[in-house]
Amino acid sequence: MSNHFSAADLKSPGDDARLDVTGQYVFAAPGDPGKTVLIMNSNPFTQGNGFHPDAVHRFNIDNDGDSLADAAFSFTFSEPQDGRQTATAYYATGSDAQTHEPRGEVLIADTPVGFDATATPVQAGPCRLFIGKRSDPFFADAEGVLHWLVDGATGNFQWSGKDTFAGANIYSIAVEVPNDMLGRGPIGTWVTISLRRDGTLVQMDREGNPSFNPILNPNDIKDEFNATDPVDDVKKHLQPLSHVLQQHGYPPDEANQAALTLLPDILHYDRTRPAHYPNGRVMTDDVFSARMIFMVHGQATPQNIGPHDDLMAVFPFLGIPNS
């Protein structure tokens, strides 16, 4: 999984699919290198009736390498009613970007969430924005890994040739952003979903590198990982990640070095180079194979399925919802 079912026991955080990040994508806007596209998907198989009204979805942008957000885009949602829902988008910098609260400039208020194929992007200040149901772009032969686990987690993966996420939908937030809103030079990004409980926002899920927490983190720390921030990753999570890699064939020193390529868990993007994971991420990147092969120290072959054929050439790039 990219980040589907990232809580303990491969469940959704808080046992609520609406709080489950499924993936993030970062790449240059086609035909306009002065803009960057940020995409955050959530809710595997679109359970429920839209976005959680007590949740804050957030893009976090680090532009100085300290693993703290220097800019942030936050999104809040109304209560769904009669098949409709609205969203409000915020843009924050400085200290306002380092709180989970939705702060800063309101880019657009009460814009409709799209629930069918007729939904179109809107202008949100200097940004282009799409919020709504779309086809899940993630492709993975999860069944092949399950067979491998049942048989003792040794040897090559038993790829089945079946795409677990073919025909699935997600809820997507896609933003096309002028680069000067993100900061100069290379950036690091991660996405979060936080839930308001008794007046306080509690972080429920996050993703930086794809297919990390569901696959590599031990089951007993997945929930803790989701609730923490990248700035604490090396201190809190280097040892357990290194231990997992050693269990799959890495010598100790090499395991530590490999773990540090993923920690802090931030997706890095140098906008002077083409976006392909691990430099940003596009929807045709086979991140599932990359992560599984990384886990077993290269002793495996890639899955034999490919990207979905419903991707669009124009913003928001994800295919229309599957029926």
C-alpha cells in the first residue's frame, strides 16, 4: 500500500477511512515549470459520505531542511448534507505553518466538494484547486505480498498479477501552486490528517515517503508514528526501522544508513530535476515495488502490473470516479 490502512493491524487510523491518507504526489505543473502540483488522497475505497467534518487535511512544506513546516495548505470541511459538502482552504507561513490548526490566509471559502465526474477545478487565490472523489491512481499487487507473508516472508514475492486498487476511488485534494508560495530551492513535503477531539486537534495520519508506515514500521509503533512529526523521526524511529531491515537481510551498519534515507519521513523534491520518486512523485511511479524491494535488500523482482489507464493529461490528473 502507498499509505492505505496505515494504523496498527492494517486498519484505518481511528478505525475511520475518512482519516486514512492513501498517498501524496508532488511534481511540476506540465507546461509551467513555475508552478508545482501537490496532491493528497485519502479514504481508501471511499467509505462514508465525504470528508470528515471535524478533520483538517494539510500539506506541510519544509524549504530550509529543518524538518519543520515553513508553509502549509490546510483544508476544513462542512457537515455533509443532502449529498453536498463544502471546503475552505488556508495558506500559512512562518509560525502559523507549524501548528496543526488551520491558520493563515483564506484562499477560498465554502467551495463545493465534487462527488461525480462533472466536478471541475476552481481558482483559489493564486492557486488552482480541485477537491472531490476521483479514481485511485495507486497500483499494487498486495495479494502477492500476502502470499509471501503466509509462506514465511522469505524469497521473492509471489506476485499474482492482480491490482488490488484497480477500480477503486479515493477523495482527493489537488493544488497547483506558484513556486514562490513554497519557497526557493528544494523542498520537502508531507501530508497529515488531524481530528478535532474535545477542542484539540489530534494528528491521526501522515505520509512523506510512499509505502513506508504500512510496510516498514513494526505494528506496535504505527499509531505512534502517525501521531508524531518528522522532526522527531530519527530520535524516535531509527532503531525500530533499522531492526526491521536487519530482519530482512541488511547488515547493522547498512540498515542504519538505509533507514536514514527514509527518516525524517519527508518526500524531497528538487524542482530543477524531473519528478520521479524519490525526487517528488508522479502517478506512474511504481513505488510499491520500490518499497518492497528496498525492504528485502534487493532480493526480489518488481510486480508485473502497471499504472492505471484512466490518468488525465490535465489538472487534476487523476481519473474520473469509477462507477
